[in-house]
Amino acid sequence: MEIAPEAIVTRVVKLPVREVVEGVQVGGFAVYAKMYVPAHKYSSGLYLVKIEEPIALKYLQRERGSLMEHGEFQFDAVDYVAVGTRLKISILSATQNSL
């Protein structure tokens, strides 16, 4: 039986707040994660990662997902995501057409 892929948040950086239109400001966090289970299966090559859980992150990610290289990827979040948070993810091999 294959283990469902999981990643773990390793670092969170607050993004600068910027004004997108007069009076409307946006900010957020850059969240860095790496493969947790299976740790070494995706350590080489390029993959597209989509977050499945927590649900709150699933609906805020880019449609194509995040690019994972050497088992690590980054995504933006509106709310703070704690270091150590486990993410259930789906993984696809990244082809030239998907990048």
C-alpha cells in the first residue's frame, strides 16, 4: 500500500503589506515546506504539488499548484501557518507544458 504524501512546513516569512488600489492593502505569508512522507521519493526532479489538507489552504492556492524541486516548495498564504504543520498533498510530475 502506498503512503499518502505529506509535507511539513519548515519556515514562514511575513510578506510586506502593499496597496493594490487606493485604500486596499494586502499582505500575507510566504510558507516553505518540504516532503515529510515519503521523504526521499521526490528528492530529485520537478513536481507540481497541490495542497489537499488543511482545507483552508486548498482553496487559496494557485490553480496549477506549487513547483517542488529537491523535495521543497513554497506557497503564499493569507493567514499564518505554523512551522511544523503537516500538509496532505497531491503530486504530479512537472512537464515542460505544465510549467
